[in-house]
Amino acid sequence: MNDKAVRDARGVSNRTPADRTVAVWDLPLRLWHWVLAACVLAAWFTPTVYDSLHRIVGYAVIGLLVFRLIWGFRGSRYSRFRMIGVRLRAAPSYLWNLRRGITGRYIGLNPAGTLMLVALLLSLAVSAITGALSVTVTFFGVWWIEDTHAYASDAVIVLVVLHIVGVVAMGLLQRENLIRAMISGRKHIRRHQ
């Protein structure tokens, strides 16, 4: 296989070496990310004011979480969950090294991003499931369901803010526009600096 065929198979663009990019986030994952962000934002601003919209968005979040679980096993290379255990174990030392500006270079999620993914998925699942339970006959008005929903929803917002701060900080540290990467699906490949 020639060099161009290898680059094409890996999703590497055919640009100059200083401006090469690689396909990382596939279209279904990118759409999932931005639709989930819109749903979380809508859910945060609609409880008690627009209850029916809040419920619809909550059910949409459940559907999106189911899709992400499936896509974590069936999606493209960087969408899969196969590296979660390794990256979670690496997260404490990775976060410790960030204090000194040592970021490492990851094409997919770095260990901090993996930790955030797991935390967000779990808190979103708890929030959405307890929200759905709270409108059933059996669990309507049950204090611990309502409290769990409220605390999990607050945790989601805190994690979203940390996620945004982390993306901006990592983008500045690595001089890369990570938001653009989640829109285009491509990240820059850099040679050793």
C-alpha cells in the first residue's frame, strides 16, 4: 500500500505537513454532542415554567444517552469506549501534570476528557431517569426521587461549565481550536515541537 493510500485510510488530509488534519469525531457523534448540549440547555431553563417542553427534552436526553451507549460500541474508532478504563486510570496523573502545563498529545479524548465524559454521562442518566420517574404515578411526589433529580441536574450544569472551561484551557495550552474540531470532526496533527 503506498503512502497516500495509508493516509487516506487513516483519514489524514492531503495538505502540507504543517497543516495536516486527521478525522477524529464522526458526524453521528458530533450531531449527538451538539443536540445533547441544546437539550441540556433547554432542560435547565424550562422546569416549572414550560413543564411539557422540559419533559420532552428529558425524554430526548434519555434517547440520546441510549444512542451514545450503542455508538460507544458500534461507532467509529474515536467514538468507542474501548480506551475508557486505561484513560480513567491515567486521569489522576494527567490532571497532576496539567498543573505544570504538561498536556501530552491525544488524537481522541485525553484522560481528563474521558473522566468528564463518564461523569457527564452518569449524571445525565441519573437526572433524566429520576426526572422520568418523578412524573409516574408510583414516584410522583416522592422526596428522594425529586431531590436526586435536582442534585443530579445541578451536577450536570457544574460539569458542563467545567467541560467548557477545560476545552478552552486545553485549546489555549495546545494552541488548537477544539471547538472547531467538534464542529468539523478533524484535528490538526503536529510534529514534535
